[in-house]
Amino acid sequence: SFGWIPNAIDPMRLPSSEGRDVFAKQSLNVNGKRSHIGDKLPRCDSLPSKPWLRKGAVYEFRMSSQSLKNKLDPDWWATPESWTPRLVLDPNTSSLYQKLCSLNTSTGQCDFKSTVVLDEDIQCDGTCNARRALWDGIAGPCECSIDVPRTIRLDHSPTSAPVWYEYVQEPCVQLTFPESGSMNAVKEIGAYGYGNKAMCADSRLPVAGTVCCDANGLNPRSICIFRGERSTYSTAEERCAAYGTGWQTCAWDTVPISWDCGTDTAYGQGDYSDDSSTGMRFSWTSEPCSMGVQVSQDGKVAMIHAVGAVEVKERVAVDTGTYVGVFWNGSFPTASTNCGGGPSCQVHGSTCVCSNVIVDTVQVFTQVPTIDDIFEEL
């Protein structure tokens, strides 16, 4: 549970961006048109590869803190620093280092800005393979081998402590229902029966850790380049293939928790429990998954995920999901009408549970709109 700090102005406290409801929200009608919050933002899966190296990418100075601002990164991820490097830039070869350092030619020292916005696209620096332990053969620089950084370390002086910058991702929207062929399952990493529940995720987004199995689908283990690192599913596949002959992503049942990759609890806290400071919980699995909806009597829907025979997280399970408002083109299935009578929707109490929702992208423009066309839509 989240801690509470008395506030005489507004007693409601949202402790972090990770504590917010992630489901779709309707916005106010504008000029009689229905919409959702975020409709005019780009889709996260449409952002260019490595957006953190593109013109306009934003970095905020974090000084001596390697934890993300307004995120629920466990404190133990940052200690001891010698064990837990995030992305470390090479001062001699990294273009990103040069941008963040902003060298003062008079003093020969970095002139760190509170906010840095890249004024041009820059190239990544260096490749390396993800490993099981951070000291097990990982040698920087590794910029070209990651999908997205969290915080970035600059070793700017042999006599001064390193400083940190945080990459601030461009606002974008994630689809509640990704298109067909763009989903894989992610599973919780737990120990001794705690966790190991699953749900679906957009395989195009860097949202989960990497777990690999040997050629026989056995000996699952987490690998990473830095603690708390997330990757896309395709990156996870590439990393497993590079880890060793025959290694691959797999439908793992349980996997040892990893201090190095951040799936462990704080040292000395023991196994996972409700009050332990847990790290990164979800990693990719090759289990197939599908999405459906549970439709209430008033037309609201709750997202339902199915991952083979694996138990799914309560937030996307039947009867325990979160209902949100949607726009229906006409009527919606109800229990009183036998949920439409089709094979994909079944009566469940007073609701309808519909499986295998399939989403295809609809083309909006046949040509690039003119400025007048755009203003008419504002």
C-alpha cells in the first residue's frame, strides 16, 4: 500500500505515475465529437527506434540519484552503486555524453543543465551482450544494445562522484488492444508459489525483462544489461539467441529471482511477500495470449486476458477487472439477449464475456492532409 502524507490543500495523493489507472478514459465531447484522452498523441508503438537518441529527446538532471523521478523504483536498486550500474556513457566515444556534458571550453569541465533537449539525431555508441550477472562479461559502452534507458550515468571526473540524467519519454498512448500478431505474454517472477501470474503485453514496446531457456526449454534465467532494464519481445529473442547455442525465449513456469536484473527483493528481506520491496516483476514468455472483454449491463467493458492454462493477474481476470466506458457503434451484447447468440460471447451472470477480440488498424487518411484539413479537426 502507498504511504500517506497529510495535505491541507488536497487530501488525494497520487504517489507516482505508476500508481495511476492505466485504462482508457473518455474525454469531453468537442464540437459534438466523441474522443478519448490521448487521442491526439502519437502511439507508443509508432515512435522511431531508440527515440531517446532522436532530436527533441528530453533529459532531466538527477545529480547523484540514479532512481527515476516519480517512479516506484525500489531504493535497493541503487545500492551498492558498484554492483548496479544503469546505462554508463563513454566520455570518449558517446555522442549522448557530449550532449549531456555540455563541456565548458574555458574550464574544461562539464556544464550540466537541469534539462537537456537533443537538438539533432545522434548515433548510439557500442554494443554488448546481455548476461546473467552484471559482472559476467558485460563491457560498455552498450548504447546500441538497449531499447530504452532509465537513468544514465556520466563519469565526468576522476576526482568527483558520477552524476545522473533521466530520460523523459515523449508522451504517447498504448493501445488497450494491440493489433493481431502484436501480443505476447508477460509473467510475474515470484518464489515459492508467490506470483507467477501472467497477462498480455504489446510485444513492440519495451515493457518487460528477458528470460531465456536452454535448447530443451529448461534452466530459465533472467539476463540483462542493467538492473531494471525492459526490452521489447524481439530484443528478448535476439538476446537469448546471443546468450548461447540453442538458448531461446520460452514458456517458463518459474524462474530464479535475480538480484542483478532487479527481479529480487531488497537484500535481507527474504522471499516475495506483500510488504517486501519488490523489483521488476514481469518478464517475457513465449506463451500465446489473447484478449477479450467482460461487458456490464450498462455497456462498460473490463479487459480480460487469457494466457493458456496460466492464471492471469486479477486486474485482467473475469469478475475482477476494471470497467471503463467505451463508444459502441449501435447496441452492445447483454445477458438478456443471450450476449448476441454468437460463439465468441457467453453469458456470465449479468454480464457477457467475449473472447478473442481482434483489432485491425483502420486507415484514416488516403493522402497527407492540408493545414486547413487539420484546423477543421482541432
